[in-house]
Amino acid sequence: MTVGRRRLRVAVVGGGIGGLATAIGLERSGAEVIVHEQSREPAEKGAGIAVGANGHRVLRELGVAEGLAAVAVRPLRADFRHWSTGRTMVRHELADTYQERFGAPFWTVERSAVQQALLSAVGSAQLRFGTRCTGVEQTPGAAVVRFEDGSETEADVVVGADGIHSAVRLSLYGTDQAVFSGTSGYRALVPMERLAHLHELAESTLWLWLGPGRHFIAYPVAGGTLLNFLAVVPDREWTVESWSTEGRAADVCAAFEGWHPFVTEILAAAEHPGRWALYDREPLRTWSTGRATLLGDAAHAMLPHHGQGANQALEDAVALGQLLGATDSDGVADALRQYEVERRPRTRLMQASSRKNATCFQLPDGPEAEARNVRLTSLPDDLSWIHSHDAVTSLRSRTAPAAL
């Protein structure tokens, strides 16, 4: 920030990946940032996530990628399998092939490891745990965040990075209707030692098993010591929209009865799978009002069928950090408008594409599935718009002053 200007005061609501990444970027630009997280301590658990080249570039910019490399896994390939026969329908090389194409690696990693790396970079002085936001109010020159315990804080900017149940979004725009997909997802982290008899797991692979009405995705995390899986099933009855709800192993095993033993044996090894109903939300017309804006799932909750939720929050964070870092209190509203112009078109497309993937992954055997398999052969080209994006440099290249 320009010498002589008062430091921009930013209140970030939500201490997940997007909120912490935003705080790091803004602090580096000279802003005074406090992160308010409703939980009373950092998350110790969490399923795996995929970090594509687009997300990795942001982690590298924030200075945390190198530390994560020791616990991240760089899968050798993506392997699409037939649900019952186990036949490989399509295979794409990852590892060096992916990195050479997109300029950064593809990682699978525990969500909690990413969050912990970001927490360490933020520093305890900028964190306030156990502060549940109940709403945001605005004055002509500031925004005020109110908390459940009756306390409040004033800032030049409020960033709602508080997830799909965002209190900031509710305060700004009122109640909106989540869109239920009619499916629920089971997920768990299974120690690899329980799966030693599945010799195919010896090589790090992103497994995608596609079948009628359901699909199963698995990949190693934690340096290859754990296998993360997501099993998506049709379910109109289960409507609990929470990542922390526990399901029953017997239920997910029953849902995949008749599937290849590779899948069913992994499911049987999961002692306490989490279960959550899969919702997204229709794209908002705007993310910002006055001095408050939204980020990540609070702005553009999407289904997990592209594995891009965390990546898009990271992209949001770096864009917002660059724009707010270049302004002062008087320029906040303009910076937030620019942030939306930069990010909304891409995330709207990602939301729609993630919905479409659910159907693609769950086709019954037959002509449609065979046509899908043909389309999957061009997947690296089809997904290039996602993984080749560089949120770190895209804004800089457009806003840099012209050379004299």
C-alpha cells in the first residue's frame, strides 16, 4: 500500500482455506487483517482435496506450497474404471505430463494440511476463534461485524468467507434457497495399511469409478499413507447439509452392492464415513454491497464434481487481495466491483459445469455411457480452461501501467 495512507482494516469472517488465503495476501500488501472463525480451535480433521495447477499457483504465491510438498501426493495418472468389470475405460497421465502442460503440479492433499499451512502463515495475532458472526451493518465510512456474544468489530472492508451457510451473505441479501442435487456423498480417510491387499493402490492414482446412478472417487493423501474417497449416491431422503455428519458404513456398502471388489473393499474398510447432502446455490447477481463482499462457497457454492471448490476460493483470495491491496478506504467499493467483474463469470461457469458432471459420471451402461467415454479421451483439452488459469498474474497483466 502507498506510503502515508492509513492501513486498510479488513475483517475476514471465516477461517477456512479462502479466508486464510485472503488474510495472507492482504497482510502482505500492508492491510490490517483480523480473521474471525466461529469454531473454537483450528480444524484437525478433514477429507482430501485436489489442488490443480490453478490452485497451486496461489499457494506458491502465498509462500505455503513448499511446506505442503512433503505431505501432498502427485498422482501418476487419472484412471476411469467401469463400475462392475473394473475395465479401464479412459486413462490420462498426470505427474510430469500434467505439470509440463499446465505449469504447476496436480496434488491430492488433506484439507486440514492446507488449512494448517495457511494458519501458520497468518499467525496467531490475526486470528480470533470462537467468534460466530450474526450479521453485518454498514455506516457511510465503515462496516461493522456483529457476533453472537454481543461483541462487534469495525472495519473498512468485511469479507464473508464463511461457507455455504454464510451469515454474511444472509445479512447482505436475505434468505436464499439452496439447490438440492438429490444425492448425498459419503467420504472417509482410510489408512493404506488396511488396504495392503489391493495391490493396485501401490501406485499413486486418481481413481474414478463410474456407474449407473452413482460414482466413486479415491486418491491417496498424507504422503500416501491415507486413501481419501468420495462415494456419491442418489438419496432424496438425506438432506443434512453438513460436512461433519457421520454416516453408517453399512449404508454406503449397501449402496454399492454389486460393484467391483476394489470399490466395495475400500468402502468396507471405512469405519466412520462422513455423509452430507450435496447442495449448491444459484449464482448470485452480485457478491458485494458497499464495503462487504463474499468469497468462496459463500459466493459460489458448487457441487464437488470438478474438485474445484478450494481452488476457486484460492483464486478469489488472490484477486481480492490484489485489488484491495492497491486501494485505500475511499476506493473499497470500486475495488469490490472490480473483484466481481474478474471472478463472477468464471465461477458461474464452474458451478454449471460441476452440476453437469454429476450426470456424466452416473450414466447407465449403454450408448450414452460409451459416448461419454469417447468424450473423456479429450479431457485434458476440455478442462484446460480450469487448470491453465493463472489468477496470480491475470489481474496484474491487465492493470499494470503501460510502458513508456
